[in-house]
Amino acid sequence: MSEQQAQPIFSIEKLYVKDLSLEVPNAPKIFLEASQPEVEMQIQTQSQPINDGYFECTLTITVTAKNAERTYFLVEVAQAGLFLIRNVPDEDLEPILGMACPNILFPYVREAVSDLVTRAGFPPVVLAPLNFEQMYMQRQAQQMATQDAPATVQ
């Protein structure tokens, strides 16, 4: 095997919106209300091998704005990327898919959420930067705790 073939390869092959959803269930009456909604955000990352070193990574963010009685809006964006990852040790592959790829996808999700909310007639929602490394480490710690927990017999 030549030295060039053994070099790690990481490239972005394609970035694309996999799913996009906007709901404003209480329009137009919601625009006449003066109360400020609470904004909640949920994040999910997912990756899967496609073939021969190609992986799809999807970052899904759901943003909901509501007050006690009504939903103002619900936005869901699933931004995906097709990545070529070769000659990378197995122990490094999962962190790349869990941290590096979502970091690449996040600015696109952030822009889509802000644009959709603005198009719906609301002030833009600008998502704060996310620490995907910390989120990945927390998931790893939870998985380790689950594996180390003694099984209960009923």
C-alpha cells in the first residue's frame, strides 16, 4: 500500500436539506397577541454508512415557540451531509461523525431556522452556537453508565 493511499481522507461530498417543516397553527390570531412565547429547542444527530467510505450525517433541530395556551410556531429542519471518510481508524470514526460532521451542518440549520421563522412573520430566532464535543462526551458517558449499571431481576 502506498503512503498516499494510507493518508486519512475526509471530504464533504454534498450538503442538503433532508426535511423542512414550518407550522403556524394559530395564525392569524396569534399575531394579535402581545405575550412573549417561550422558545424550546431539541437537537438530534444521526449518522449511517452509505457505501465504501461514504457516510450520511443528519442534524435535526426542532424549535417550538409557545405560551401556556397557544403554539406560535414549530420549525423542524433536518440538514444532512454526505461525507467521504476513508483510512481513519475505527476508534476515530465515531467522534468524526458525532462532532465534526454536526459542526459542519450547524450553520446551515441555523440559517434555515432563522429564515423560516422570519418568513412566518415572527422576529428571527438566532440559535446560539452549540458545543457538539460536549454533547458527544455526555452521550458517551451516559452509554458507559448504562452499560456499567447492574441488571435488575424482577
